[in-house]
Amino acid sequence: MLHFNYHNVKIGKGRNTDQVVIKGEITNSSGRDFNAVASRVVLFAKNTAISNSVFVINGMPNGMTRPFEKIIDELEYSQIGKDITHFEIQAESGF
């Protein structure tokens, strides 16, 4: 069973770009080691999904916490950043 926790997740503007960036940490609490974990993040403006993306973290031993950063290429922060109200993030697969 995939059991991962996400901490300190923040949505903001990229350092050298106007794209939306999601940053945070992921902790493997599944009880087993994984070579890679794919996580899906969905961004919402009110109740409408505006982005649906997957990112992969390589090397996730049991109990380890690793940082992640995902650039959402299709969203410009200056146009939509203030409208993002919430997000959903979950582990989708691992091996």
C-alpha cells in the first residue's frame, strides 16, 4: 500500500520564470522502500480543476523525507496564481 505524507507544500512563482511552481516535502510512511514514486497534484480555482500534473521522486527508502518541486508549464503565475484556492496531492504509483 502506498502511504506518503506531504509537508510544507507551497504554491508560488518560479525563480526565473512566470510559471506556477509547487514545492514541498514528501515522506515515505509505507513501511517499504521504493525506487521511484509518482505523485499527482491537482490545482483548483474555487471548485474548478485548472491543472492536473504528475511528478516523480526517485529513491524513496522507508521513513525518508525528500524535497520536491514541480513547475506547472501551462499556468502563468501572473495570470492565475492569485486564483488558486486549494490543491489535492496523492501518491499514484511506486516501484
